[in-house]
Amino acid sequence: MPSEGKRDYYEVLGVPRNASKEDLRSAYRRLARQYHPDVSKEADAEERFKEINEAYQVLNDDKLRAQYDRFGHAGVNQADMGGFGDFGFGGFEDIFGDLFGFGMGRASARQGPHRGADLRYDLELEFRDAVFGCEREIEITRLESCAHCGGSGAEPGTSPMRCNECNGTGQVRRAQQSIFGAFVNVTTCPRCQGTGEVITTPCAECHGSRRTQQTRRLAVQVPAGVDDEMRIRLAGEGEHGLYGGPPGNLYVVLHVKPHRFFTRRENDILLNVNINIAQAALGDEIRVPTLDGDETLIVPSGTQAGTVLRMRGKGVPRLRGAGRGDQLVILNVAVPTDLSAEQKDLLKQLGKTLGSEVTPQAGRGFLDRIREALGL
């Protein structure tokens, strides 16, 4: 029931009559951003902004909203609504802080403790060192609290003085005029950078920065079973904090060099081995390399190309858990390409006994057998 010349408050905010307070707040924030005179270039922005605020003031107050729903604009007046600075709804300061980056005189604390920065170190490992673990010494450079001044930034025998620009609060408050009156813009003090203190006699070592660059050597314990791109966290070994803040962490990122023969697949080790056609047909006892040294492996007679033999417990130690993975030996049947005359005669004689009939292969192929053996 709008009065002459005034739009319905619900229409102003673009919300239904059963809108929740959250709906009202969202609508207000959106429209306030759009029509604030400092932002909008529309000719009627100031009037629209006043209209939006008036509508929100009424509808966000349960008592005023009830009166408005019953009697329309006649049910509310400026006396009921109070002055703009006495808005009865909560969150007005928060809304303007969100929208335009200034507050309404709210006090803020001076700069508090700052945690030190985290650091990264890239460590290259041999394949075996990643498998069985090792200890490595590394050298890092980091910012530490100045030993000369104890981290105060002031030369020993002197003390920082309270900043006279912010009176030790770490923040400067400046009044800003708007159509609604004076607002207070609170910013970090440019003189003391928010510390509330000014160092009149800087430390000769750190020159007032409170920290100095130091080089340290640290021992890194690499557990057995780590893999490429894993990280080891050394708590508290990062840069030192400021104003009593805790130190950061050091993250050691591991880079594992590839092995000449072995390939890792999770906790298993893969090894390709070539055998000749006689070993494949008749079977044999061969020596193969493992992470623990050369060991004996039995090749059964009639072995086909792509056969995978499993050597249990010869893989990588489990990083979280007991035991080790396995070593999977993939057998490749090597066909000779440079035969002597005698070898050719022998193979011809063998070929005559085997026949020359070609039989199409049914079922699984070479790659299928490998995938099944590797669990792929």
C-alpha cells in the first residue's frame, strides 16, 4: 500500500513479501554496490541509494516491517526509524566495510605475531636410497631472529619508541565525508607499518629488520619406501616469525633418479630379462639382479614370451606398514639374429621335427598376459 510518490519497499529491493532477512540483506548488498554515489554514474544514483537504504531499514526491523505490512508507508515515519547513525538493524558497519572498504570507527588491534614463511628444498636421491632409506645433510639459508638485538630491531642498550603518528595502535584513522555523514577510514600506520613502534637506533646487524640471513646444515632422515615427488616436513625449520610469531616449516621435496634396470610400480619392482629360445623351451636356472643382489630364478620349460615370474618380498619396503612388495620379472624370448652355420643347421633340423603349420592364436594375447600378471 504505497503512498503517493513512494514506491513499495519490497519493490525497491526486488524481493517478495515473504522474503527472509538473508534475502533482504543479499538484495541490499547487491543494490547498494550498484547505486552508491561514489560508484554509480547514473544521474539518480543518490536518490536511488537513499530509497534502497530506507526500504532496507524498515523491512529489516521486525516491528517496522509489521507496521509497514499492515498500514503501508503511513505505518512508519522517520521518528519510528530513528537517525541513520542509530540504525536498529545489525551488520550495517559490516555491509559498508564489505562494499567500500571503510569502517565506522571500529577499533582494531596493532599488528600481532607473524608466523615465519615455509621453505622448500629439492633433494635428489639415488633409486636404492629411496627404497631402503638414508640420512642426508642439506644446507639451507633462512631468515632467523637477529642474535645481536634479540629480534627487537633496536641496537642493544636502546629500545623502540612508541609511534607518535598512531599513538602505538598500529593504525591511522581518518574521517571521510559521505552523504550519510562522517565515516572513519582505518588503515595501517605508514610510519611504523602497523607495529605501533618506531626504531630510532636500528640494530647494526639487522638494520632494524629484526631478522638476518643465516646458513644452516640440517640432517634429513629419509624413511625406506619413499617415492618420487614425496615431501618430508621438518617442523619449525622454516624462517623465524616476527613479533613473537612461530617459525615456518621446511618441506624437503624428493626427486628419485631412475634406475638402469629396475622400474618401480608402487611397492613392486619390475625387471625385464631376455632368455634364449632354448631356455624358454627346455627351462633353466638363471641368475637375475634384485635390490638385494643377484639371486636364482627358475624358468619353467615351455615359457612363453611375456611370462611374468614373481619373486616375493624382493620389492620396496612399505612406507606405512610391514613387509615389502615383490619383484616381477618379465621374460622376453630373444630370437637370435646372427647365427653360425652350425646353429642354423641345428635349428633347421629342429624345425623339420616341429612342422610348419601356422595355428591362429585364440584367447589372450601377449599384452593381455602381461597386464593380468601385473594386475593392470
